[in-house]
Amino acid sequence: MSKKIQLYSLATPNGQKVSVALHELGLDFDTHVIDIRKGDQFTDEFKKINPNSKIPALVDPDGPGGKELALFESGAILLYLAEKTGKLLPADPAANWETVSWLMFQMGGVGPMFGQFGHFTKYAPEKVPYAINRYTTEAKRLLGVLEARLTGRQYIMGDDYTIADIATFPWVVCLSAFYNADEALGLADFKAVQAWVNRCMERPASKAGMHVAPFPAS
């Protein structure tokens, strides 16, 4: 295996988190596109890396003790990369744990709820009003939490760009880019959130990371 980090991913929000972090950290990596539309995630080869058959997954040939390490779950990968490099997490212990709290806010709230919103509003074969209302309401609530946090701040933790930002902004981008939800969620009303997304996307490394492992042509 190459001595580079091996990334197994697709340019979904969860996949983009890791490729953005890798670019921001300046780490060399090889990309392996896992086309979840074709079931690549269920192959025996991929399940050796991620037994849960989800993207992204990562193999670091130079893990702890110089031994190869395979990781799955995007939040765990972000924490690993930040700790490996000493970047994208505050050095102060209190600020460090506050950042982890916001990372978990994305992992437990923003990602699952935005994903369910997108499924039921755009992709579900049957329109279920109860589900659409439930997840629209929750998506707006979560956007409101972000709006309050980001008002008067450059990034989630203030002036410093962290894994909390990297985990979250691709999901907000997804609301427009994948779900066409600008009107349904009133995204223009969340002005601090929109300004923050623009700041994240203006970072050259983050912008580049958003386009790693693009969807193959059907």
C-alpha cells in the first residue's frame, strides 16, 4: 500500500468533511471513489475497512506506533486527523471540548435530521406529510441554533476554523445543492449561517476538498 493516507469516499456531505480536512491539513492522500448508488460499500473489500458499509472510510499507513490504522465514521476520522496533526482543534482544554460538543451537534443532529429532511422532501417515492413537516421543522430549528451561535462570529469557535466548521458547513451547502431547499427552509433568513458558509467556501483548501471523489457519471 502507498504510504499516503487512503481515502474511500464520495462527494456527499459526510464524505466532503474528511476530504476538506485532509486538504486543510495539507496531508497527502489517495482517493478511492465508492459509488454508493452501485453498492460499492457492500463489497467484502470495503467492509474490511468499514464493517458498517458507509462512506467515508480512511486507512492511515502511518498510524499510532507507525502501524496501519483503518477508521470509519466521519466524526472519528476528523478527531483522529486533528489530533494526529495538532491542528483544527483548540489547544485550550475547555475550548477543545466545546469544539467536540459542536462536532457532536453535527453528528447527532444536523447530519441525521438534514438527511431525513432531504429524503422525505426530495427522494422518497411517496410524499408523507407528517414526515415532511417533522423534518422541515427540525431542520429549521437546527439552522436557528447555528444562526444564534454564528451571529457575531467568524466561525463556530470564533476566529479559529475547526473540525466543527468542517463537519457542519457541507451539510448546509447540501440543503441547496442536493435538496433545492432554499425556499422550503427559508435559507436566506439565516444570514449569519449563509455568511459563514461563504467564508468556509472561500478557503481554497476547503473549496478544493468539496470536489474530491465526485459522483461518477451514471
